[in-house]
Amino acid sequence: MIQEEFLHFVWLHQYFNPKQLITTDGKSVEVLKPGYHNHLAGPDFKEASIKLEGILWAGSVEIHVKSSDWSAHKHDGDSNYDNVVLHVVFTHDREILNADGQPIPTLELKGLVKPGLLSRYKTIVESQTDIPCGNSFHKVKAVTKLSMLEFTLVRRLERKGDLFKEILESNNQDWEQSTYQWLASGFGFKTNSENMLQLANAVPLKVLQKHADLKQWEALLFGASGLLNASDNDAYANELRREYAFLERKYEVKSSLSYNQWHFSGVRPSNFPTVRIAQFAALVHSHPNLFSLFTHFTDLVSLQKLLQVSPSEYWKSHLNFGAKSKFQNKAMSKSAAQGLMINTIAPLLVAYSEYKDDADMLDRAMNILMTLPVEQNHIIRKWQTLGWNVNSSFDTQGLIELYNEYCLTRKCMKCKIGIELVKA
């Protein structure tokens, strides 16, 4: 299984026999400059210098696994590819014509790539293990692992920060409303994240802040969520339902959420959407200025305790409307609060640091990750089995990103670890 990323790597470093290169139609090829790797739209390598039959050509190089991928990738008729002077493929399976109807010079790499390099590459990408390089992982230099870990951590924070920026853009740069929606999404903890975001969009923070009573906040949030419709014989649900009927008309609340959209099955009771909405309402009610709370906290212990606010009295004895549970404190757990700090607050700080060009905010985000303990999940256990020394959430966040974005997708030739092993 050959991937384009591998061929990009081979072409960039010229890891093939450079002697007596010929195109598929018999023309001599001499590579003077492979060009620079283009990661944007257009040909893969730009500003290359190639000699064909002794004549110097300057332009772009496009790389594919098969020649026919040119058409499969819809390059035919695309003016961005008019200056391609060489088409580099692993397997030549058909002739490709340029805009003038002339064959594009094509170099086939099959049989030219150094055997050891190709063998090491195939060993990794064709591995049946979740982490392709697992069997060779012990050979990787510590500095390479650390470098890739830092890269994937930053990439993860930036990617999540970009999601926050989309919310910010939709709110016309209103940081308070955006933080409220972002926090709501975080309270959904993956299974109900999108529903919580929709809920916060349907019930803006400014609407909630018009009321001092937490019960009215719950009426608005539970009413818009559609979860009030689950019970007809619960006194508190009926009370909230009557309150919501009035508030819905007053504020013209528009919500398409229904009970069936929320995930209860397979979710721990402490993570039921009803419990999370109650906790969310209590937190925002106690600290309505969320943005300043998250950007100006003094220490992590205090912030964690703030996130562990207890919900209203009703939710101390219920997990759902009309479903009593043993009386207990339904405050958010320590681990859940830490999860919010890692996955919600840290990316918010990264986005704000970029917006304000404020290095202090970035330091705050990194401090959260370096201070909080190791997250325990099946991904982290895989890395620990391979001998990776995991010390904090800084490590776990980078390793989760590495596993999801590189290992599972077999993007080994975009990973510094994979590149080192293939180069050997």
C-alpha cells in the first residue's frame, strides 16, 4: 500500500536512483531542484528545475500513486496545473495530456526507490496494529518523540481553538456569549456536546441574565432542551414547564431540540444530560462573567472548585425528571472538572492568546496541561505499553492527537517518528 505522502517524502529527499532516469516515453530526466513542498492548493512541488533531453524546464511537479489519479483528482482542465513540467508516479497506468493536448512528461518511480526504504515503509503502514510503528517504537530517539509530542499537542490546541473561533465569528466577536456556548459544548462531554451547543445558542446568556432565580434559568434551559417532555407526573417538571411556557413566548425562544436527540443510553448516570444541564445552569448562574473567570483565574485548585458547583436541590435526589435516586451531592466530579479545564478552558486561552498576541495566555493554557494529572483511557494505555513515559495532561493531549490524527489514519510519513524509522 503506497501513499502519496510517501512519494512526497521520496521526491523531496530524492530517495531513488538518480542515474539514467527516463520518462515513460523515453526522454532523459535530470533533477536539478525538486522544488519546495506546497501544502496549499495546486501542484505538490513548485519552482522545480528539471532537464528533459538536456533542455531546462522550470515549473511544478505533481505526484500521484498512479498516473490515472491525475483525472481522479480532477486536475484535467484546472489551470493551476498548466505549469506542471513533470508528473511523478509510482505506477504509470495511462498517458496524461496537458491543456494543449500534449503528453505530460511522466517519471515512474517503481523499481527506482531504494529497496530498504520501501521495505521499512511497508512494514510500518501495512502493520495490523493500531500504532503502526509499535514493533519498532523502541528504536526511535527520545528527542524525536518529544518533538512530535509537542507538535501534536500544539496542533490539538490550535484545532480546538479554531472551533471556538467559529463560534466567536458567529457571535460577532462577543467573547462572553461565545465562552458561554463553548462551555456548554464542553459540558456535553463528547456524547451530548453538539446538543449542548445548540441549547446555548437557543437560550443566549443575556436572556438568562435577566433573571435572578436559578429556577427560571432551569426552566429556560430544560424547556428549550426538550427534556421537560419526558415526565407528566413530576411536580418540579410541571412547575418548570409552566414557567417555560411563559418565558418561551416572552423571549421568542426557538429550539428544535427534542428528548430523543439526547444520549442517555451507554452514558454513566453522573453524565446524564439532565444532570449536566443542571450543573451548567448552577455554574453560569453563580459566575455569569465566564470569560473573565477563565482568563483571569489565580490558581488551578480554585478554578477546579468553582467548576464543581452543586446543582439545585431537586437534582441532589434525581438523575432525570420523575426518576428519584439516592440522595447525594450531584456536583461535578474532580475528574470531570479537570476534563473541562483540559478540553474547554485551555483551548479558549490558546484562541485568546492568538487574538490578543498575548504570550501570557498561552503560558496559562500550557500550565493547565502540565499541572493536571495523566488522563486515563485506552489510547494512553497503548502508548504506556510501548514504554512512553506519560507524566501529565500535556503528554496525554499530545498522545491522543498523535494516535487519532496520525496512527489511525496511517499518516506515518507526516509523523516525525515514522519518518525516522523509514529513513533508518
